[in-house]
Amino acid sequence: MYLRAALAEAEQHRLLNLSERRERPLNSAFMLREEHQQSHIHATVPTKSPARGSYQLKTASRVHGVNTMRHTNLPGLVWLIVALASLAGCAGKIRYPNYYVLNLPAPVAAGTQPKQLHGSVVVRKFAAPPFLRAGPIAYYPSADQVNFYDYHRWAIDPRNAVTTAVIQNIQARGVFQSVQLFDGRGTSDYLVTGTLDHLEEVDRGHDVFVEVRLSAQLMDLRTGDVLWKDASSETTKLEQHTVPAIVAGISRAAEDAVEHLVSSMQNRIVPTSASLVRKEAGPE
């Protein structure tokens, strides 16, 4: 009986020693890991509570990650600010076009007008080369080169201004009973058609000129005969080489060209009409 008790006690003692050997390395590893965590915690976020070390370690890592992201995005933010500032500076330098119109005042009716010998006449809108009706004001730096002012444009198609001026000049001379713009409807006795051939600045060395050229014809719609055909050209030298001065010079040249063209038509058709009237009346 005593032997069994001794053996049992010896076996318990052996098992206890074996258990202590197994637990000691685990406890040492646990203590080393805990000490490492505690040192990392104290290095990042000082604390006196080991029980909160895991939570505080995560918090410190998150804060460190946010700071890293901030430092990583900082150069991109700087470049974005610089780009926006550059765009703002460019926006402040945007140039807007200047717009001009031909100044062709209506002529004053003559005090003594010839007897109206013709019926009604319609004037078709004058034609023009594409570069004269595109909008930008054209100029010739040389005889074989045409350029355009990028920021100086016609507000109204020059063809409209010239056509209106021709109609007003014909009305002021009183040659026809009525003068209207051709719209493709109705009937009329005569038709005026024309072309705006030149309306631009011309550079010749250091001198600057403006050139305007018009051509037109008058047709009898009853017979299809061309009663009159002519062209009028005006070239003027400018003292100032500025766009407003160029537009003003073109306006004066266009006004003179229209007046000479209509005067040529009047001189041609009035004697013809008078002779026709005398023939119809017969010998006295």
C-alpha cells in the first residue's frame, strides 16, 4: 500500500516537471512577443495600459497610414494647384474678336431728277468670292498671297451692304418707277445682277492701300437683252495702318464704287429710253 502511494506521488511529480518544461518555452515566447508589442506601442503611442496595447497599436498604424497617404498625395495636389492657376492665367488673356460693318450712307436724292422712263427693277444680292464672305477681314501681304485678320471680322456680310447701297443709289436717281431687292417672287421689268470682286487691304512694300471693285449688268426680263454692263474700281492709299482705319478706307472706296457704277448705268439707259420713246411716238 505504501509502495503504491509512493509510486503515485513519484508519477505526479514527474508529470508536474514535464508540464513545467512544456509551458516554460511557451511562456518565454509569449513574454518576448508581449515585450516586443509593448516596446512598439511605447515607441509609437506611449501608454501605461498593456491591456490596450493591441488597440493603440492599430490606431497608431492607421494614423501613420493616413500621414503616409497625405505625404504621397501632396505633390499631386501641388501640381493640380499650379495647373489651375495656369488655366486661370490663360483665361484672363483670352482675346475676343472685334466686329465691323461697312459704312455706306444712303445718298441724298438729286434736286432735279430725270423723267421716269423705265418700269420696275429688282436687284439680286451681289455675289462675291468665298474668302470675301467668310467673315474675317482679308488682306494681301503680297500680290500672290491672301491672309486674314483672326480677331477682326465683318459683323454683316459685305454683299448685303453693297446690294443695299446699290438699291438706294438707284432709288435716289429716279430712273425706275420702283426698285426692290430680288426675292424670286413677283414680276418685274428689269433685273440688276452684280459681283463684289475686291474688298480688301493691299500691302505694297511699306505702303498700305484698300481696293474695292464692283461689276454689274442690267437685263431686260421681257426680251433677255443685256442693256448695260460695267465695272467700277477704287483704290485708296491709307495714312494709318490700323484695322479701324482700313475699315473706314474700305467704306469710302465702296461708297465711291457704288456711286460710279450706278451713274454709269443711268448714263447708258436714259438716252436709250428717250430714243425708244421718240420712236414709239413717231414723227411729228
